[in-house]
Amino acid sequence: MKTACVILAAGLGKRMNSAVPKVLHNVAGIPMIQSVVNTALRLRPDKVIVVAGQHIDLIRKSLAAKGVVFALQKEAKGTGHALLCARPALGNLKGLVVVMNGDTPLLDPDTIKRFINLHKKNKNDISVISFIAKNPGSYGRVVRDKSGKGLSIIEDKDADQVQKKIHEVNSGVYVINSDAMSILKDIRENSLKGEYYLTDIVALAYQKGLKTSAYCIGSEEEFMGVNTREELYKASYLMKKNIIDKWTGKGVNFLDAGSVFIHPDAHIGRGTTVYPNVYIEGHTEIGRDSTIYPNVRILNSRIGNKVTIKDSTVIEDSDIKDRASVGPFAHIRPGSEIGSEARIGNFVELKKAIVGSGTKASHLSYLGDTKIGRGANIGAGTITCNYDGKKKHVTIIEDGVFVGSDSQLVAPVRVGKGAYIGAGSTVTKDIPPGALAISRVEQRNILKWARRKSAVSSQKSEARKGKGKKKV
Ligand code: UD1
Ligand code: CA
């Protein structure tokens, strides 16, 4: 039996009051449609179809490389009509059609798997997930007749006063046997909204004698639909909390979880400690027993085991190997790699810099387009002058080099293994291995200069006083 997932994402999202399509709004750092697609992919279906409307190109771009198929719903004529628009993309698939809304980003794939199993076990034609909402608000109410068999979903706008009080509501997640899909054609336009409601299939199926069930599984939070900015914020908060809880369960130590942001795709190893106000964004992987001190932002980077990232450091698209230490106040820009046990200290900026293991750059440096070997020492204030106004050039510093403080290396330039650079040098030529390069002006001492200076200045002040007297 084959399975296809259809995600409805062509609504206008008017309640969001935004120029951006609703399903592209971020929840905990990723567009909600991506979260729903990720859930769908976890079910390992044969096909994922996203129904999109006038913003189809933007949605397609956001889901590039996910391997999903798109169906166009030209006009937002309701959820029932949206699913109908996916039919050509389904082709002659025989099996199950799992339908989800694109605005429910907190869905748990395990709940959906459980739901699909219930559907199969009970040999249903159509099943829907319901949940108990404290405040049913705009959700469709699940109306069961007294026998418990008759089932329908009544939208909030169409519900009478008694129905409005029902707390069991529709999640928007359905499983429909492909053979029962023809029922979509029987949905009539809703007189209040002029839309074709997918929810109507439940009552239609019951009337036609098809086996239909609503399974009240999962929590209100999991099925939360995001229609307004307020709900967007709430969903972000809940997802953030779920992520923190997950990593706490896996042995990560948070000192102030409420102030920490962790991207859904990030990974953190056991025994790592995360201080307050830390942002771990994108596809970041942090190893075991590392420490991330306050106010650190790490984006799309790999941090090894037992690494220390000190306060107020920014790391982007870079690799930090085991037992290295970075910061405080360091900026590690894209394409950098910091070797094991290397130390990058305060006010050091790296850009496309490969730093060998055990190398130290402890203070106030810019190292860009640079390859530094192992065990080198980069003195305070060292600058690689990588840019000539037109092009970027590379600086190579081989193993064991000692760069004296306040040196500039004008790229392209190579410093041979074990060479020394005297402090305050401007290096413009390659340095052979083991050599000492000094380019600063030789020091000159002018003896007794201080005494002569004070004699000259006292003469001047006497002369000024003399001039003043004459005037009186
Ligand atoms: C819908 C359900 C409601 C349920 C709730 C769960 C209907 C009629 N109502 O209400 O019973 O409790 O979800 O969250 O189905 N969409 C389209 N094309 C359209 C209209 C909508 O693709 O023409 C998409 C939207 O982009 C959205 C999803 O369908 O992702 C749901 O639409 P929305 O307008 O948010 O429905 P709700 O009012 O939340
Ligand atoms: Ca909704």
C-alpha cells in the first residue's frame, strides 16, 4: 500500500496581516511549511505534495531540495478545493492520502504514525485527528451523534451555541483511502464563506456509509494552528521549549533555558553546558562536554568535544576542533577552521582562516584568507593584509612560526616553518624556514634628550614672562 502526504498551504493567511505568505513565517527559526514537510518526510511516504497558491514560487524556493511535488490552487476556494487541486499530482496512487495543514508546525511524526496505524487497524475509509482545546476558538468542532457513530465537523462560524461549547476540535490531519477520494466532488460551497470545506467529507462519508472515525490523540499544543501573529509567537515559544526539553533529556545542561535559542536542526552532545543568552542557529553541531558561555551566537558550525566558547563570541559557518578555546569577544567568520587545542582570544577576527592545532592568537588580531600551521604563536595586534583594493590574497604561516606583536603580513606571503618575525614588522616578502625577519626601523637613542628638552622649555617660558612685563 502506498502513502502520499498532501500539505495544504494555499490559504491567503489574512489573519496574519503580512506581505509574506503565512506558511513562510518562521517558527523557532524555520518557516512553518518546512516543519510540516519535515514531519511528512519522517513518515517515509512515496510522495509529498504541497498545495500552494499565488505565492507558489516563494514556497517552492523555501522547500528546494526537499524532494516535494507542487500543486497549484489558483484561487483560495477552501481546504476541500485545495485537496482537489492535488489530485492530478496523486496520479493513480493506490493507498493512503495523509492530509495536513501547512500552518500546524508542531506536529509530532510519532503521533501521525500512531494515527495511521489506528486508521489501518480499524479498516476506516476516512479518519481524522481531534484534540481537546481549552478554548476551541476558531477550530472546527467535532460533533458526534448520541449513538457515537454519526460524525461531522462544524466550523466555528457555522456552529450553533450548543456546538460552540464543544471542546473536541478538528486538527486538520486526515487519512483518506485513495478509493474514498472521489467524495471530494460531493463537497458543496459553504454559504457563509463561499468556500469548499474539507471538513465536510466527514459527514458526507458517514452519510454514504463509509467507515469514518475521529481519534482524539495528542495534545492541544501539538496541533496548534497558526493563524495570527500572537499564535505565531506562541508556537515559536512552544517549539523552542520542546527543543530545549529534548536536549535536556539527552544530557545537555542549560543554566537559563528561557534565554537560549536552539534551531530545530541543531545538535548538542551530552555533558555540554550552555550559559544564558546563547543562540545556536542553523545546522550547528556541538560535541560533548563543551562549554558555551553567555551571549554567544553560533551559526551553521561544527564545534567539537571539550571546546570552550567564551562570552560574546560570534561563530559562522566554521569548524572548531576538540579542546580548542575561542573568545571572549572573538568573531569567527565563514570558512574558518580552528584546530584542536588552539586558542583564539579576545578581539580576534578570523575569516577563511585555517588555524593548526595548538596554535595561539590570543589578542587583537585580524587573520583573513590565511593558513596557519601547528604550534604557531600569533602575537597581539597581528594583521594579515589580505586585500589590495581589488583582490584578496593568501597568507601562509607554517608550523611553529612566532609572529611578534603588532606585525602586518602583506599577502600574498609565506612564512617558512619555525621562522620568527620581530615585533612591529611589516612583512612583504616570503620568509625562509627558521629565519628571523625584522622590518622596523632600527632604534636610535638620543642621550640626555629629556634634560635638554626641559631646559629648552624653561627658556621659552622665561621669555614669555619677560614679554608680559613690558606690556604693563
Ligand atoms: C481549518 C479547519 C478547521 C480545523 C483547523 C485546524 C477547514 C474548513 N477548517 O481551519 O476545522 O480545526 O484548520 O487547524 O478546513 N488552505 C488552502 N487553500 C484554501 C484555504 C486554506 O490551501 O483555499 C490551507 C491554508 O494555507 C492552511 C490550511 O489550508 O495551511 C488551513 O486553512 P485555514 O484557513 O488556516 O483553516 P482554519 O480556519 O484554521
Ligand atoms: Ca489554520
